[in-house]
Amino acid sequence: MKNTFGQSVSVTIYGESHGQAIGIILDGLAPGIPVDENFMQSQLTLRRPSGAISTARQEPDPFQILSGVFEGKTTGTPISIMIPNSQTRSKDYSATRPLARPGHADYTAYCKYHGFEDYRGGGHFSGRITAALVAGGAIAISALKSKNILIGTHIKSCGNITDRDFDQLDQDIQALNQKVFAVLDDDKAMQMQDKIKQTAEQRDSIGGILETAVLHLPAGVGEPWFDTLESLLSHALFSIPAIKGVQFGNAFDLVNGFGSAYNDAFRIQNDKIITETNHNAGINGGISNGMPILFQCAVKPTPSIYQKQNTVNFFEKENAELEIKGRHDPAVIHRARVVVDSITALVLCDILAGRFGTDYLA
Amino acid sequence: MKNTFGQSVSVTIYGESHGQAIGIILDGLAPGIPVDENFMQSQLTLRRPSGAISTARQEPDPFQILSGVFEGKTTGTPISIMIPNSQTRSKDYSATRPLARPGHADYTAYCKYHGFEDYRGGGHFSGRITAALVAGGAIAISALKSKNILIGTHIKSCGNITDRDFDQLDQDIQALNQKVFAVLDDDKAMQMQDKIKQTAEQRDSIGGILETAVLHLPAGVGEPWFDTLESLLSHALFSIPAIKGVQFGNAFDLVNGFGSAYNDAFRIQNDKIITETNHNAGINGGISNGMPILFQCAVKPTPSIYQKQNTVNFFEKENAELEIKGRHDPAVIHRARVVVDSITALVLCDILAGRFGTDYLA
Amino acid sequence: MKNTFGQSVSVTIYGESHGQAIGIILDGLAPGIPVDENFMQSQLTLRRPSGAISTARQEPDPFQILSGVFEGKTTGTPISIMIPNSQTRSKDYSATRPLARPGHADYTAYCKYHGFEDYRGGGHFSGRITAALVAGGAIAISALKSKNILIGTHIKSCGNITDRDFDQLDQDIQALNQKVFAVLDDDKAMQMQDKIKQTAEQRDSIGGILETAVLHLPAGVGEPWFDTLESLLSHALFSIPAIKGVQFGNAFDLVNGFGSAYNDAFRIQNDKIITETNHNAGINGGISNGMPILFQCAVKPTPSIYQKQNTVNFFEKENAELEIKGRHDPAVIHRARVVVDSITALVLCDILAGRFGTDYLA
Amino acid sequence: MKNTFGQSVSVTIYGESHGQAIGIILDGLAPGIPVDENFMQSQLTLRRPSGAISTARQEPDPFQILSGVFEGKTTGTPISIMIPNSQTRSKDYSATRPLARPGHADYTAYCKYHGFEDYRGGGHFSGRITAALVAGGAIAISALKSKNILIGTHIKSCGNITDRDFDQLDQDIQALNQKVFAVLDDDKAMQMQDKIKQTAEQRDSIGGILETAVLHLPAGVGEPWFDTLESLLSHALFSIPAIKGVQFGNAFDLVNGFGSAYNDAFRIQNDKIITETNHNAGINGGISNGMPILFQCAVKPTPSIYQKQNTVNFFEKENAELEIKGRHDPAVIHRARVVVDSITALVLCDILAGRFGTDYLA
């Protein structure tokens, strides 16, 4: 299905970095959901590069809602959101057309599209397309709030600086969603930002790990096979350009241990069924158990670095050297966080509408 | 889509642990692929519990091909493979019906299916269903071999014992596919098996990490968004019951480092474009670059342990204790390996048929 | 998606006429629906050839439920129903292997499957596969009854003998669902059966038109584009082998007339919104309006006739003559009727589960 | 999937009659297809109301390609085409908000969207959305031409005036594709236009039947079940607002006859396998046999008529009368023709890319 994802609630995205516009069509959301354009704008601002630690290309991302919203509310028909491109400096790219930027999709795009791809600024592979996901995701986040389902993400680690663990989840998530640089411990936030600045000075880039929590998702959601909660979330998350790993809970750290430690004992608390620990991350057998959903995404260092790199000229099939020009981020993890929240919200809207019907999130 | 996965080549699975049969319908494979029932049986044997380190329930998994194979070859129409159940000791389970086994899906199944689920032996959530995936996957593996696309998996770690890294990939994979206990280093294999036996004696269970390589996948396969190679593989992999994490390359270890180290420089080698390192695991921008695809799966310790555990009675909504009887594995990671290979093969057949047409793998 | 249809409730079918078995996997039905095996058997009997007007191949269609039903009710997990084949006389077909039976799929199967298809008795194209749809459809019909949604079909015309129009729909449908030969007017039923017998004596075959009504479908179901009620119903109906036309209401007769006659005026009746006429067949803008859904299917004469016919040998690419042997029906319309009801029920379960959630039809 | 259709090549549409814009995202087309904006414009002109027989609302439909086209060719990534709305007279509609226009979707939209729908001018149900399909379809038509696959449609009948049958198909289709009012016989075209004018004078509307031919589709395309050629085409065709019947060949007229007449005998002609007649409309068993694909669509009279009509006020649940104002067509059949061609082309691109791979139509 390529650029469309989701069954009951689906998203379709389009656009290239240096084309006319990027956009998203969001279909299947319940009618009657309030659409808060200020919230959409503030979410877009979180994704937008800004300040010393980000690229100089800082577009305001003015979006237009072309359909699906009437008198401030969703109509139930497709919501089309367009974000026009501007400030494109296409000439930055043409000179190095056949030189594959390491870690980027230039060469694989050429293999797939045979040279017809719009190569400027990464074209359709550009992280800029995620702005469309954020615009649409903002509406999904609002829809989920109507059922008190909350999503929050922090930078778990960046450049080996590690944030504190989640503690009081409701409060932590509320706090994170007020922050531009989403780290629970403010000291660690400073250290990470310093690290990013140093990295930029070294003409290098850096990545890290994001950790996300979803609160108050009802129990009984997800499928035993193929469309497990883990499957659907990871499917969507892995389409965020820099993400190369997804784990639920601390799986990679814990699986070498014992079942007696990994199992989460069930208990009754305030007349509700909970688990004492949550190593299974709120999911048993692919289905939510009512506990928080927890997952971590590995965000690779942005591949654009201002150093001379070995590469090939794929037109000529010969070795070459490349020094990337243009405007690039030394890190994207702090911006990727709102993309993770957005895409998580979109997936959950899909799953919930499938489970409880198309009017559930109204 | 619940129990169906894939677009061009799709699989549908059914069955419960203690029902009449489990099975798979495999649709969309090219006509003319040789179907080797001996290979199917030998793959099923790899999944089957056996010997001291596995459960006492050791069924021979005799399968029947009900359709889609004619004169030893695929017809191009749906291949239905049924594996009848036998040797079921249903009474083991009924006594503890409303007690949620920690780490299992009893409680979430109850939330989703309202008590109508076949609860015996985990019902539709049973790992036994993976036998159907293995039977179908064997045909997919054969289909891929016609294009020299090879898949192999080793136990990267189990109980903190770590296998050596992949080295000569073609040889390593050939070697692994001859082994019942898929570890590259035979000493480590012994240590892991000892560890599993010790764990069983402690009435506990243990997990680990599987690492898989896919060789000779053509460049240019996968989609930039939503249906990235990572997305499709992880979607399928996360439906294997015990898998809680998927990373491409060593993502979680490496992303805190620098872009200059993570980027894979392109080079020409024997007139072919390769990368010097392969931290991106053969995938740039969601699309294969011609290098080996590498991923790791975190396999949690099997949740059935022979210890008294805290839990709840979900009919009565009250705390309870549970001591699991029946026959259970102290580890499933050595058996999960062939399931990973199988589901990987099924996903790749789907992607390749979508990209190159339905006759490609004939 | 080939042999799988439906999103929220999906069906997957498999099998060949002379293979081991045919079958259906029905996924996504709500848990807790009573499964009445007697009703399933009686529906299968309606499809089964019987008596003077049908083929001599009269199998009892004994079905086995392999999964998804527990203690007489659906579990919510995939329902696998298998119908073993028997009584196959494969040698009837091998002699004429490369001779394309006119009106059949032999030649197109060869174009698609390159000769690997199981050609015996039409293989996967055989009308026999519809038995699987009928077995699964019986459960869907039961599920719909829980919401008082009723489906009935009569033979509107056969060999230019025309049944009376629907009149009192609830009564008519109740009456039809008691009949083996589903014609409202018993005299016309006799005439049609005589016509079929005469046709058989002439070594020819005959078709006709089926008309179906769906009662009590709630208003507000269906989509404005692509997944209109008409689209989804026709998609499924056109996969019944002999169906070559689908119209809602009497569309082909009426569309040359005026809008003032075609429009259905809305009125209030017993506090309910109804339409005075129902030319739009219960559907406005792709969505149900609460009136009966009415559609007609053109069922072509069965292509197997006992006359010498011109054809080609597609192996040799040369002209040939063919005289079909074997056992064949002079008409299938009276048997197709229960297939239409079944597939209609399956589609409606899918649409309703998508609209109102997976528990709606429990 | 609501507003998205197709698997390998998919279309997503959005928009409301009186919103900001309508549009289409066309995904999965091969890279390298020339995009001829003049042809797109001329196709849009065929759909656009014009002259005495059409509504006074005559927008120029200026479209913008926002993505997916680079240097005049498709890139292989999503093609987003937007058509801004203008010339909207929204006040025409608000006065009659709760009065269900007979034959329209006002009431069913209210049932589905609970009053949140954009009701102005039919909102998302407006035939205007088909302009997006025509814009996208023009690219699909171009893609098919690269393989010499041609599509053409004539008005078979309108107001009981009947065009001549197809004769020399290649010539007829070439001729039709030059005509604004697509009737093979020019006298009949005049009579039909007169009939439409008379109907307008009577403040009424009129419908008819369109007949379409697809030439040079390769044999072996389509699926035996569910995704038969008939299924996929009818699925798409029935989402065109006014279409209420689809038949392949003259099915409804012929099925009451004999199999000996309906069967199409195969013959060798110029070393190619053809059929002597083509009652099966180029499709056997759901799969193309290499003969022309022929189908007819019943297009209902446009429901907007300038007469007082009985209806209900669905807010108050009481009887009412309605006299529609605004600008409306006495007939849409001559405009629907290019929509049928467009959607047919989109479906065929999907089927061909699925069968032969994503590069096939480049």
C-alpha cells in the first residue's frame, strides 16, 4: 500500500522536499472531533528545526486544511492537510546528483525509481514529509484525549547521556508535553544539548533513544497474530526515516534474564486488574492489558555530516568523494519525538476505530 | 486484517492449541515452485520441541497439503496446509480457567473475546500455531532460493552467553541451516544448552536474542514510507508470540554514537556497489541497497514457569496464586529461530512479488 | 488480495475441484455467535446438485469445523471450515487437457498459471468452491439474524419465465428461505423446472436472473466513495463464477426514464423515515437509507453443454472440436441463489463490524 | 478503506463541493511515465458542464500537481493533484439544510455523520469530486497507452434513444475519444441532445446507459475469486455517484437464453487465440482472455430536478416539501463517460502493476 497506512483510520502522505507541497490525507476519523489549529501549529513547531542545535532551514510550516473539517470539527470524510514548500535552495543538490550520500536513500531511490526520482533534498525520502504526519497526528492526539488516552515521549538517551526513568507516568507525560526538548531531568537536557552543539562543532551528528508511554488505552485492543499491538506500532514507527530499532519495555536488556523476573504478576488494585511490574509493556499476546504501553525507538545519527566521505558515483559506477553542503541537523532526535507521538496516535485511532466502531472517538 | 498478512503473497492462519487442527493458507505464490515435503518436514522438526531442553509434548506435526500443489509444484492458487492436533491433554487447563497466567494472554483474551475464547493451552495464542507458519514458510524459503536469496538465523545470546558475530555470511548461513541448535560457535552452543537445562532445574525459563541475515536480496526493494523493509519485517516478526524487540543491525547499541561512525560509505567492489560497513543493515530509506539485511529479535523468556506466582482470578476479580502444570519449555529461542526464518521468507516473497510481478519467484 | 475478501470480517477460500479438500477461513466475526451445524448443512443442501434438474455428481458436502468454534459458539478467532473432496472422477478431464472449454476458464487459467494449474474439473475455478462460501455464509446469516437483518433471493427469471415481483417483503423472504427452488409463484417454479428439464434434453443449458432483498439493514452504513454498498456487494457477487451483471433495483430498465419517476420521495411512516418508492434500492450516495436493499444478478447459462463445440488446443495453438463429457448441470441458477445469500451475508457482516465495532453482531 | 482504492496502484480522494479544494493522490504508478498536462486538461473539459445541456456552474477546473512529477514524468512516488474550488454559492443550500433531497445522500450522510457533514452542495458526495478522478485517470490512460491498451465509452442509450453497437472497435474508440458528446452515430447524438434539452424544459432529468470497451488488455490478468476483473471494475465503477448497474457484455439481456448461444467458441486467427463471439466480454473465470473487455453502466437520472417534491425534514422528523434551487444538470451521462474511462484506467493500472510488477507501465 506504499504511502497509505491503516485500515479503519488511514493516512496517505505525499510530497518531496523541494516540490510544490507536502501533505496528508487522514481518513476514517469519527465526525465531530474538534480540530484545534493552534495545537496543530504548536505540534508542528516542535518538529521544526530551531535554535542553535538545528539546521538553518527553518520554515514556518503554514498548513492549509483543504477538506474534512467544517465549522471547526471533523466531518468524518477525508481530512486533507497541505503544507506548501518554500525556501528551497535546489541548486545545493544538483551538482552532486549521482553521488550517493552515505546513510541516505539516494542510491536505493535510484535502484527503485531508475533515475526518475526527484533527488533534490532527498525528495520523497526527506524527513520534511514527517511534518505532514505531525499535522495529521495532532488531530489524532485530540481524538484520543476525548477518551483520556495520553501519549508522551522523552529522549531516553542521546550521546550516552541518559534521562531518568519514567516515574509518575501521568505527571511525567503532562510535563513532557509542555517541553520543547523532551527530557524529564532538566540537567540531563542541558547536557544533551551541549553534546549536540559539540557534535555540530565537530562537523558530526549524533542519535539516541526515544521512550514513549501510552496511558489509559483500554484492555482488549490488538490482535493475537499479524496485527498485534507491537506489530502495528512498529510498522508505523519504522517508517520514520531515522528509526532502526523498536523494543517494547526494555526487551533487549531483559530477555537474557529469567522468566520469573520478566513475567508481570497480576494483582487487584482499587478493584482494577493491574500488573505489579510492566516488563511486557502493557501487551500480552499482542493485546493491551490495561497497563501503560511502553516502547523505545533507536534513532540513528542524522546521516548528513559536514565531513568528506567515501562514496560512489552511481551513474558512472566509480568511487568518489563527497562533502555534503546544504543545511543539516547535527541531531534530529529532539524533533523526531513529536513524530513518534503523532504516528503512535494515528495507529491507535485506527486500532480503536476498528475495535469499537467508527464513532468511538467522537 | 487480523489473521491475514501480506498483499501480493499473503498468509492466513487459524487454529487453537487444543482444537481440531491448525493451518495456513498461502496465497499468491508463483505457479511452478517445487514443493519439497521433506524439507517442510525437516523445518517443522526444527520447531518441534525435542530432547532434554524442551517440553514433553512432542507431536510429529504431520501436515496435509489440501490444495494449491499439483504434481509436486505450486499451482499459483491458494496453498492450504493443515496440521491436525493430537495428544492434547485438555484437562490440564480447565481447573485454572479464570486464573491469568502471568506473561500469557489469558486475561487479554478474556478482555477481547468476553469468555468465548477457547482457553485450553492458550487457544489461538498458542505458540503451536507457528508450526503452520513454518510449514508455509518452507515453501517460501524454496521459492527464494530460486533467486539465490538465503536466510539464516543464529542465537546471538541466551542467558547472557553470546555467540560469535557473523563473519563469512554465506558460509555461516549454510552452516546454521544444517544445525538443530543454531549457534555459530559450538562451545557457546553447549554452554547455552547447559544454561537452559540449569534453568529448567530451577523451575524457571530463559530468553535471548536471535540474529538473522538475508543474503542476495536485490537492491531497490521496499518503500520509502509505511511499507519500508523494516516496517514489513517488524510487523511480521512481532506477531511471533515471544518477540518483544526488533532492531536492524545493532541499532540500540550504536545510535548513541556519531554519524561519522554509523554511516556506511559506498564503494565499488568487483564492479558492484557495496558499503564498507553495514550498520544500516542493508536498508537505506526503507529500501534494500544490495547488502545483507541484518536484524535481531529479542525473545522473551517463556512465561510458563513451574513456580507459584501471584495472579488474579478474572472471573471473580480477586487475587489468587497459580502454579502452572502441564508441559512447558524452559526456553523457546532455539525453536523460535525457524519461525523467524519462515516469517521472514513469507514477507520477502510478498515484497518481491509486489515489486517484480507474480511470476518472479517461479 | 486474491482469495481473501473483507476487512473487518474477512473470508479466505481455497481448494480445487479434484484436490484433497476445499475450505474457508472466516475471520473477524464477533465472539459468542451460536453456530448451528444443522443450518449450515441445510444451506449446503440448497447448493448441492439434486434431482432431475442437476448434475449426477451429488456429494453430501460433509464439513468439518477445524477452529474458531468452542462449545457451540464462535470464539472470535478464525473459523476454519474444511469440506473434503470425494467422488472425483479425474480421468474424465485429462484426455481433453489442452482443449479450452468455451465459456470456461481453462484457457485463461493457462495464460495466468502457465500450465501449472490443476486443470481437473475446472480446478480452483470450479463452482464447487462456492460450497465453502455457503458453509461460512451460514454462520454470517445467523450473526445477522441477531440484529434481525434478513436476506432472501428468488429466481426472478429463468429461460424467459418470470416470477412475480416481491410484494410483502418480510413474508416473501420467509417463504423463500423455506423453499428448495426459490420462486415466489409456485406455478412459475414448475414452468421453470420444466424449462430446465427440456433444456437438458436438448443437451443445452440455461441461465436467468436472481433478485435479492436485504431487510432491516440500519441506515447510515456504507461509504460515499469506493466502498459504497453497491461497490462492496458487487465486488463479492461478481466473484460467483456465473454472474455477469449486477444491478440495484431495476436500474437497466429504469435509467432511460425521468428523474421525477426515479427519485424516491421521503416520507414519515410510523415515526420512521421511509421512501415512497425504492428505485434507489435502499442506497443513497453509497449508504443505506433504512429501506430494503434490492439487487439483481445475471447468472449466465452454465458453459458445460453436451454438444460438439468449436475450440482450440492451446498447447498446439490449433483449432479443435470438443464434446464435453462428465457430469454437468443444465442450470445452476437455483443453486446459485444460496451462494448469493451467503456472500451477501459475509459482506454485510464485514461492513457492520467495520461501522459498529467487532462486537456488534454477537 | 473508504476513500482509497487499489493495492499496487492506489487512489485516494478528498474534498467537498464547497470546501477549499478537492484532490487525488495517485500512488504506485511506475516511474518515467510522461505526464501531459494538456491531456489532463482536455479530459477535465469533457467532464466539465458546458453548453445548453449542462448546469450553469462551469468552473475551469485548474489543477495543480503538488508532488510525484519531476521534469515532466512520474517519479514513482505519490502524485498529488489538487483542484481548488471557486465560484461556490453556499447560501443556495443552507436554507434547506434539514430537507432530504430525494435521490441524494443528504439523509444518509446525516445518518452516518450525525450532522457534522459539510452539507453544502452535497459536500463529499458531490459529483464534483469525480474531477479529481478524471485528472488522475488521465495519467493512468497515458500509462496504459504505453502498452497499447485503449479505453473508450459511448452513450449506448439516453432517454430510450439508442446508439449503434460497437463495430470496428479500434476505429470506434479512436473516434469516440475525439468527441465531446460520445455517441457513435451522429444522428443519435443530436436526438439525445434534443431529448436532454426537452427534459430540461420540463424541469426534469434523464439518465441512460454507457458502454465501455477496453482493447488489447493482455490475456491472463485478473483473479479467479474476489478480485475477478468483473469484481474490481464494478467495485470502482459503483463508486461513481449515479451508477446503479454494471453488466459485462449484454448479460441481463442474454442470460435467459441458451448456453449454446452464450458460450464463445475459441478459434485461431492470425496465429492468435480469439473467440468467435464475445458474450463473456473478454473475461473467463474472472481473468482476461485477450478479447475486448466490454461492460455497460446504468447511469440514473440526476436526482436534482426543478419540481416540487415530497420529502422529510430529518431534524424534525416531519413531512415537508422541497423545491431545489441552485444549478443542476438535466443529464450527467455525457459527462460521466470520461469518469468511467478514468476509473477504468486506474483499476487496470492497479491490476497490471500487481500482475507484472511496478515497472510494467513505464
